[in-house]
Amino acid sequence: MRVIKSGSGAQAWSIKAKCTGKGNRGGGCGAQLSVEAGDLFRTFSSHYDGSSETYVTFECPECKVWTDLENKDRPPNSGKLPNKTTWDNRQKRLARKAKKEDSQ
Ligand SMILES: [Zn+2]
């Protein structure tokens, strides 16, 4: 099924965020970005005591630096976001699809 025109109900989740590199050694370019749920992936860090933490992260389209979202800025169902490998594969699939549609 394809949506021709979205209903007027729920808006897709999005948030304004700045590319800072927070949580990823910094170095962001400072771009202001409108981040949608499809732009996000989960990253993990492990601690010496065996615990681990999950972060919700986006990659800046301009400088490719990763920035972690603040906990309060996470979308609903952020636990279901893909990891980076899955996200990469999806981006590649989308790029291929867009290319195919362009050539038609
Ligand atoms: Zn950037």
C-alpha cells in the first residue's frame, strides 16, 4: 500500500537537534538538523563492571559525526531502533530504491 497524502492526524515524530558529537568524542560541525525517527540508530557502551548503556544516536549528513540524543529527546519506542549495521543496510536499500525510481 502507498500513502498518496497523509492523514491530518498524528505527525511523524521529529526533533530539532544540533550536530555536536556529544557522547562520540565531540567534533560536530554545529549544523542544525531536523532529525526523524528513521535517522536514528542505537549505540552501546560497556563498562568494566559488566553493565552497558544504550544511546540513541544520529549521523550528521554533512560531516558524518555521530551525536547522542539527550534522554528526554528520545522518540517513543526508541528501544526498537536498529543498531548501526541494520541502519546502514536500510540506508543502502533506500538509496538503491531512490536510484531505481529516478531512472524510470
Ligand atoms: Zn555535522
